[in-house]
Amino acid sequence: MTSLKSDPKNKKKKLDKGHWISLKQVVKIYPSLAGPVTALKGIDLQIDRGDFAVIAGKSGSGKTTLINMISGLDGLSSGEIWIGEVALHQFDPESAAHWRGINIGVVFQTFDLLPTLTILQNVMLPMDFARRNNPPQQRERALQLLKQVDILEHAYKTPSALSGGQQQRAAIARAMANDPMLLLADEPTGSLDSSTADSILDIFETLTDQGTTVILVTHDRDVARRGSRVITLSDGEIVHPS
């Protein structure tokens, strides 16, 4: 697994015993023509290694904003986010992007596979970005991941030749390319039928059994029940942690 190392410029800070991810009074405010909109209102949240944590809530509750904070895709207005001893809230956008590419896997509802590349090439791409391994090793790793998500026979096809469920499996393989300890999934089953969605959730459960921490965003109650814990958001606040 990829080890998480703190930037030497960051102060080291121990987390509460057992907690790996810690959000402290996280606030996110977006500007708008009608005035500032507060999307997150002082979020306090701890997640442990190996959790399959589900962030649930209605549209507009702040789910995607929260996962964007944890991934470093968007900056905080105030507060702190710690992953191990890494102070993510202190990173500038370029540093956050570099760190995320090495340490975090992200799965989107829309798959976001590059249409002109084969499935194999899509999965190899994060390793090339992180300059991890040489091309033969990248290829071997990508083929292993495609076998793990049960689409090895589609390795040399382009995304358009695959079904939605198969593309999502490819997106999960790509997210795992650099062997991250944290996998973030934003509505990964939203465009899939229930049977295909169940098979995708099975993959997430297998990954947590293998030691990966998974944080999944959903508005679907049936999907939320598959998590080991559920954090429910409403109007930018946690209303039901478990």
C-alpha cells in the first residue's frame, strides 16, 4: 500500500487514537450573485482505516462538496483536514493535485474514461502521471487490476465498446492503479441498474476487506445500507453520524 507522508513544511499533529481521517470545523462558502452560500457548516468528522463510510443525504445537502474537501479537489473556507499526519488544508491547489494523484483514488458517476484510449491505457494513466513503475510494470499492474474487477477480456477495447457497469469497473481499476489507501466514490452507482450497482458495491466491500478505506457518496438509501457506517448530511450539517 502507498504510505502517506507528511509535507516537511507541515506541523506534525497526532490524531485521536484510532482515527485516520479527521475533519475539524470544516466550512465551505461559495460566492453567488445572491450573496455567499454556505455549503458546509462546521463539519467535525473522523474516519478510521478500513472503514466503508457512506455520506448520504438529499441533493444539495453538501455531500459532493464534502468529498471534494477530503480529496483536495476544492479548498476549504476554514477548518482543518488531516489524513494521518498530512495537513491537507495547508496545501495549495498544485500540491493537493500532486498528493491526491499518488495517495487517493477517485471514482465518478460519469466514469470519466478517456474515449480515445483503451481500457488498459486508461488504467495505466495514473501510474504514468505519478511516475510510478516503468511501462512494462504499469501494464502488468493494470492487467492485474482489470482481472480483479472482472473485465480483463475488455482490456484492449475503448470505453464506448463497454456497458455502463463495465466502464465503472474500469474506473475503479484506474482509481486503484497507484494502490491508494483511500478511495473516494461520488455517486458511483447513480447511472447503473440495481443488479449492476450491487456488483460494484461488492467490489468496494472487497477492497475494504483488503485494507482500503472507502468513502462513498450517495442519495440512495439502499446503497447507503451497504456501508459499515453512514454519515447523513442536511443543509451542510451532519444530522446522523453512526
